[in-house]
Amino acid sequence: MKRISLAATILVAAVGQVWAADLPAPAPPPAQAPAAYIPAPSPVYNWGGVYFGINGGYGFGSSKWTTTPGATTGTFNTSGFLVGGTIGANVQFDAFVLGLEGDFDGSWLDGTSSTCTPATCETKQSWLSTLRGRFGYAADRVLFYGTAGGAFGDIQGNTSGTSFQSKSEPGWTAGAGIEAAFAENWTARVEYLFFDLQSASLPALGGPITVKLDGSLVRLGIDYKFR
């Protein structure tokens, strides 16, 4: 009896081995997909800091000559180029940028009229300076801003047969612009400014005459910003 049980056990084991050998090999585990590469986010540009640069552009406006009683003796156009330096500072709060900026430009605004009484008149300007606040919105490396503040400049006038008389006058200015960072510390801008100077009394022109000057400026600028 024991021999029969042992023989049966050996037979079952042999059959099991043969059956297992005929079964297909188990499929390998699925390959793991490589982890997706997620690039690190680019740092957002920081507009805060002190900067300085150069600016240049073209101005066009008008000049009005008036006698003391209020009679206009002539109104005519002026135009010319401007070029100079800029200095300023910004602070940034999230996407909003606040700043203070000043500039000083040499000016070649000039205009002449033959309708003035009693002779031909001419208005010129040799310099213009502004001190302005700026408020802007930064879309990463592009800044959209508005600006307003004080303007200061000279008003020069002469009539036929007289020398130029000059007087410096205050006024105001306002405008807007777009500025873009094209390198880590370098930015470029295009801006529009309107300026309006207080009338200058130039009595040496041969009578009590006041000369007014205002105009629009379209300027380009390049600035270097310190971190």
C-alpha cells in the first residue's frame, strides 16, 4: 500500500511538471513611462531699481505772442529735435510699477511767423527738462505706463532787427509710453509727452510782449538699470 501511494505521488508530480512546462511564460511587467519633463518656470522680470540712459526725439507745437492788453499778435507752429539724458528709479508691487523720473534735453524747437505786429517774430527753445512720476503695469518684460509732472524750459524770442531775448519758465507735462527689457539690465522705450510752459514776458523786444510755448514730444530712449 505504501508503495502504491509513493508511486501515485511521483506520478502526480511528474505530470504537474510536464503541464507547467507547456504553459506560456508569464508576460513581463509593463514598462514604466518616463516621467514627463517639466521645465522650470522662467523668472519674472523685476522692474525695480535705479536706472539712467539717453533719449532723443522730435517735438512739434505752437507759440503765441500777445501784447499786454490781450491782443494776439501772432500764433505759429514750432518744431525741432531734442536729445538728452534720463535718470530715475522704480519700485514694483506684483505687476504694478511706481517710479520717479527726471530728464534734461537740449532742444532745437524753432518757429517763425511773418504775421506778427509790427514785424516778423521767431520763437526758439534751447533746453527742456521734466520731473515726473510714473505709474505702470508690467506684463513680465514689457511695461505700459502713464506719466505726469513738472516741466521747465527756456523761451527765446526776437523780432526783425532785435537780438534774441530769453527767459526760463515752469510748466507741466503728461504722457504715456511703452518700455521693454531686451537684456537683463537694458531696456528700450518709446513715449509721448505733452508740455505747456508758462508765458514769458520779454519786454526787451520793443514792447510789453508775452510769448507762450507748448508742444508734443515723441521720444525713444535706452536705459541701463542697476539691480
